[in-house]
Amino acid sequence: MSLGRRWFCYAAATLLLGSFAACKKSGEGAAPAGSSAGAKTEATGLVVGHYASMTGSTAHFGQDTDKAVRMAVDEANANGGVLGKPVKLTTLDDRGDTAEAASAVTRLIDVEHVNALIGEVASSLSLAGARIAQRRGIPMISPSSTNPKVTQVGDYIFRVCFIDPFQGKVMATFARNTLKLDQVAILKDVKSDYSIGLADTFKTAFVALGGKIAVEQSYAAGDTDFSAQVTAVKATKAQALYVPGYYSEAGSIARTAQRLGLKVPLLGGDGWDAPELFSIGGDALDGSYFSNHFAPDGASPKGKAFMAAFKQKYGTDPTGLGMLGYDAAALLFDAVKRAGTTNGAAVRDALAQTKGFEGVTGKITMDKDRNPEKAAVILKISGGKAEYVGTVEP
Ligand code: PHE
């Protein structure tokens, strides 16, 4: 694979001002990262790096997020930029791979000289990137990684979404108290920190509510044959199957369940949030539920305005990912303005002090662990669409 193909260099400023090189190379103006970077970098304006799965089996995650991040950058630049200078955005494709995510982050810091990072969606990839960002003193905001370990990497790492101890409990409570289920089986992705963590919190909460885990099965991201696992679930009294994974495998698992006659609803989490879930899973998903960050029906006026702008620009509705990507970028700009500098430590402090920031996904206040408290929604799948069931406040 050629390096060139992996590079997505988007200088939003180029589109608007025509004055920025689309892909700035080392030494072309941006200051080196580190504590002395602030003053020098301000001469060229805020440089933002986005690392994302633009290709691969979770390509929807990266693409939807990147579209939204670019909207935030375009908007900021149309309004005079940040600290009076245009914002430059560079996106690198990590293809949904942990090693690629680490090298993308290194490259964004060393070659693009970014002042801050946005990414990743998948928790395992955010963890890989966060370790480097923390070491180098570059603030990072994950739009949508929900595993608690991500922000535990250190004080430069933030997120704008809820975390999985909450998300797992939301679905466990819904399964136990609303659907009145006694036994649920779990099928998790052992290659994903997200999946392992969410399976765990679901299990703990479901058992605490008096439910029983009928059987726990596993797969590894990229697997395409799930018949052994589905057969094992079929042999139990499970009344539902919890699949805390990503949309490609979740869709295939639903298909396999249908083919093998496992007639129970599937339950999932935010990793299901992609239109491809429906193209892969089809009617096998009817009657299934998943938890998510956002439902169009529940959007605030600000959220609705963003959705309309996204649709007008790209021709499709944003998923929760897009909404969170926009909020990550908008919060970063807000923090840089509050800090009055692009200096890493100062931006970190401003991010940590975030209180009541009005995002398109709701209000964001950072707690001491750099996580916001936010509501989750439950959606029901019917006829190839996700319908809003309800909102669960933290
Ligand atoms: N929460 C998932 C993770 O941490 C990523 C994700 C978020 C996927 C939102 C889809 C939608 O890995």
C-alpha cells in the first residue's frame, strides 16, 4: 500500500481562503510540538490532526466523523478562524488498525506539527493514539470512544461522549426491566477493548438486577463465520443476544442467527451506528435494540440545525458519530479561544475546565476524569430503520 493513498490532507482553509497549502510538510511554518510550541504556532494558526478509519471495515466511523469535523473547521474559518487565524485540518487514514493509528498520530505530531488531535472512534485505536499524544503533550479529544481506559491514559486526553459503564447499564436495565428478560447470551469481539468492556458492564448490571447470562461467546474482528457461536447460543434458554461490537460483524451475526433459526432479538451498543448495519443485516435485525448517543427525534434545536446543514452539504443524515465529531472540534476551538493560545498545556487546562458547553449532542461538562456525563438513547430496529424508543439520563 502506498503512503500517498493513506494520506487525506484536508486544509479546510484552502477551500475558503485559497491561501493554505493542502498538505503542509515538515518545517513549512508550523512549530514543533511541545511546551514552547504555542507562540511560534500562533503565527500560522491552530493546526488540528484527525486520525480516523477512512477505509476498512469501520470506514463509516471515520468518514462520517471527518465530514462533521470539516464542517466545524469550515464554519470556524468562515467566522474569522480561531485566535484570528484560519484553522488547518489534516486527516490521516488509520484503516481501523491499531498500529496504523499509532503511526498516524506520530506522523500528525512530527510531520504536520498539530497542536491538538481529534480521534479516534474505536476505543482500541484511541488508546493507541492517546499514549503517544499524552507523552508528547498534545491534547486529544476522542469524539466517540466509550471505553473508560481511553481518558485514563492521562491528563491530555478528553472525550465528548458518555462511557461504557453507563452504556452497559442502560441496556442491561432496559433488557431486564422493560423487556422483562431473565436470560441473555453475550457475543463479544475479543480484539476490541470497547467490546470486551461493554460486555463486562452489561453482564455485571444484568446480573445485579437478577438476570442470568445464558452463555458467553466470542469472535475476533474480521471474522465472517459466526455459525458455531450462534449454534451455542441456540442451545441455551437465552431470550436475547447481546452483541457489543461494530456494525459489520453485528449485521453478519444477525444474518447468521436468522439463517440458523435463532429467533431472539439482538441487543447492541453505539458500535452499531452505521447505515451499513441495515444493508448487511437486513430484516434479520427487525425487533432488535441498541443504545446510542443520539436520536434525530430527540435532538435539540442546535442539533437539528446541524443535522440540516450536514444533510444539505453531504446529502445524507449524520449518524451519532458525525454529531460527536462536530462537538469534538467545536469544543476544541472553544477551549483554544478560552486559553488564548494554542499551547498544549494551556489548551489541556481549558478543556479540563469545560462547563456547560452547548454541543449539538447536548451539554458538555468535563468531570475530573475528563469525561462528560451525557444521556443515552435506546433505538428499536424495524423495517431497516432505527426508531427512537427513549432517553436514559445518567
Ligand atoms: N464507542 C465505540 C468505541 O469506543 C465507538 C463508536 C461510537 C462506534 C459511536 C459507533 C458510534 O469503540
